[in-house]
Amino acid sequence: MLLTGIVAHRRIFLDFFTFRPKKGQRSWLDAHNLAGVAALPFHLIIALTGAVTLGTLLMPWAGLAHYRDASAFEAALAPSLSARTPTGTASTLAPIGPVLAEAAERLKTEGMNQVYVYNPSDSAATIVIMGDNNDRIAFGTHVLRFDGKTGKLLADTHEQRPVVTAFAVLYGLHVAHFAPLATRWLYFGSGILLLIVTGSGLRLWIRRRLRRGDSVRLVLLDRVNAGMVAGTPVAFAAFFLANRLLPVTLADRATREIQVVFAVWFLLLLLAVMIPARTGWRIFVGLGVAVSGCIVLLSAPWADGVERAVSLVALCLAGCCVLALRSMKADQNGV
């Protein structure tokens, strides 16, 4: 989509310096061009690295053609992360504190990213700790393996295979664990611009075709666009509401939070199909403001760094929703 957009917009860089507010469709097109060019390197890199990161999910056939199943492929790709074969003999896990302390000493400036415990009740239990990338762009390929029964170090592995190293660099660019706070906010802002590019592009495409005739297909697509573009942020914001409202003692609480996202998403899409697109946009954007405000209030007193970050993101979402409402009000052609 990004590449075809660059080819199709022959004046994309010239139009970058042009913005005409309160001009209806022309304003939306100018905003589309501006948001697309302002963070174009980010858009291209995040799309490429995202495709590489999900490569085995999007195109699993190459791996499955050479390996009997996905687990065998993953074991060959990252042997240091694989589990030992269970013995069937019951055992207790060693205290995790000393293991983490030794891992922190060995990883030093890298930091720890993930901790896996395989077969915790078996005598062949294994504790695997992955390094992070706090000191470099490439994602952590430094892996420590400990015996789960004794807590002793089994292996200290640095992955050196070129393909895996290339993947680590691309994945590191995608997740940006290496980046300081200012760079991460630039990532966030560029992501908002990508949302604007996608949303405005969908809107311009459907509005141009609606002028030729209100077919059932186009009207339905117009309504679905409202549910997807404006409803998706509301659905994901519902995750944070669920995180703050669901009882801490609830069984499978993490799973329930994810289920809330998809339940809200489904209901919003269903509502979008049932009401006019103009009404749908206004309802969903208004819900975005309301949900964001609730997240900020429920995160008070914002003493924790994570709570402050979530509150700031929620405020940014609310601000984008307010701007969207003003843009729709100014657009005489409607949404």
C-alpha cells in the first residue's frame, strides 16, 4: 500500500508543503499527503520489520516444507531457547532469585527481556533467560540456560548466524527497546501519522466512489470504514479499562482482558453496519474521547511511570478524537 501510494501520488513531495484547511475533500487530501510524507521513512521501516517479525505467521509454508511441524522449525531457528526432554521424575524448582541475580550480572548493560521456565515440576526443568537490547539496535540474541533443579548455568550462548543476526536487527528496529524516551514518543507520533494516512485514504477512496452512486456495497463499506478506523482505537482502549476494572482475583484475568478487546471490537463493527456512516464516525470518535478520559481518571494518582505513560497515550488519543470531530464538523460534505 505504501509503495503504490508513492507511485500513485506523483506530486507527493510537492503537495507536502500545501495544506488548505476548511476546504472539504481538499483538506482531507492535503492531510493525507502531509501525514504520509512527514514520517515516510518510519512508515516503510515499520511495515518491512513488521512483515519480517510475523514472517512465520504470514508465510509459514517454507518452514513447514522442511520441518515436520512448527516446534521443530522453532527449535532449529533458536536451539538455545528449546526445552530439554522431560524425564518423568518429579522435582522442585530451584529458587529463582539467585538465578536472576547471576543472569543480571552476565547480561550487564543488555538487561533481561524474557524468562522461560520449561517443565518446572520435572527433574529436567530448564530456566532460559533472554537478553534485551538496551545497548544496541539488534534485539537480544544472548541467551542463558540454567538447570531448573540446581540453578546452575548450563550454557551462555551468543547467536552468531548471519540470518538470525539480520532478523535481530530488523526486530530491534520494530520494537525499539534500544530507543530513549524521546525516540519512543517519535515512534508513537509517527504511528499516529500512519493512522491518519490510512484513515484519510480510506475515506477519500470511498467518498469519491459514493459520488458515482450509492450502491449497497459502497454504503456498507463506508460504514465498515467508520467502525474499523474510529472503532479500533476504542476497542484497544477498552483493554486498559478492563485492566483497571476487572477483579485482581479473577481466574484467567489476562485472557479476559483480551476477550474484552475483541468483544468491544465486534460490537462496534456490528453497530457501524447498522447506522449511517456519518453517525457512526461521530459516535465512535465520541466514545474514544470518553474512554480515554476514563483511563486517565482510573490511572490516578499517576505515581507509577507506566500509569503516567498510559495516561499520556490516552490523552493523545482523546486529542486526536477531538481534532477528528472538528474536522468532520468543518467538512461541509460530511463523512
